[in-house]
Amino acid sequence: MVITSLPNLLTLSRIGVIPAIVALFWVDGESARWAMLALFTLAALTDFFDGYAARSMGMISNFGRFLDPVADKLLVSAVLLMLVAFDRIVGLAILPALVILCREILVSGLREFLAEIKVGVPVSRLAKWKTGIQMLMLGFLIVGDAAPAAIPAVLIGEVGLWIAAGLTVVTGYDYLKTGLVHLTASSKER
């Protein structure tokens, strides 16, 4: 069965770990932050391994193509929202978090529309880099002040969040540009 293939199970595990990560925000202490980072890191690694497994095992499926970006968006969005809610992303650093969330919603809606008219939009290499940088920077922000004094985790995370937001805007524009061709074509056909 396609849903129970190894790549899809890895992707589903990325979604399944989100409640545990979210719950750890309410646990005080540095150990909770490190546990959250460990879970988040494992989830982020499944993003690489599910695609690798699907390609190497010849198990690429429509379900996997749909679920993989959704799992990424759910994980990133949940962690961003919790970091803001728990004042670990504050001030101007909220802006790149907002940009990332808005882009994810925009691209999801655009993909849904394009799927209805049977147009696929493949994930670009830059979009994959964007996701990787987002995940890496969120890791720094999850640990935050619990990091060793020699590692300015909050600063690294916030600067990286701005970089990720810049890539988010670029890749979002690429998707929108592609989508607008089909959106305007659909409007003219009516």
C-alpha cells in the first residue's frame, strides 16, 4: 500500500511529532529545549530521508508528493507560532516569521488551485534550500538561551530567519509568477 511505504511513513512521522514538540513548550528548563531540538532535528531529517528513500526505492507516489510539502509547512508553521507565542521570537524578528507563514499559505492555496486545473508545480532546488535553512534556524531558536554561552543561538536564529524569509519571498514569487500564467489563462477562458 502506498501510504505505508517507508518514504510516506517517514513523512507521516514528521507530522506525528508536532504535538510532542508543541507540548514541550510548556515544560520549563533547558532539558525540555534540548529534547524539543532533538525531536525537531529528527523530524527535519525525515525531510531529506523520505525523498531519498522514495527515489532510491522507486516509491515516488502522488500521496508522497502531496504530503511532503504539507508536512514541512505544518512543522515549520507550528514551531514558528509557538516560538512567537512563548516570546522566543520577539520584536522585528516576528516580521520574517510572518513572511514565512504568509508565503506558505499563499503557495498552498496556489498549489491547490493549480492541482484543480491539472497543473503541477515542482519544488525548486532553491525552495528546498529555503526549507533547509528555515529548519536549521528554527533549531537555533528552539534552543535559544539554553545553548552554550559561546554560541549566540538566538542571534544566529534571528539572522537566519531573515535570510530564510528572503529566500521565502524569492521562491514565493517564483511560484506566484508560474501560477499567474494559469490564473489569468483561466480567467480569460471564462
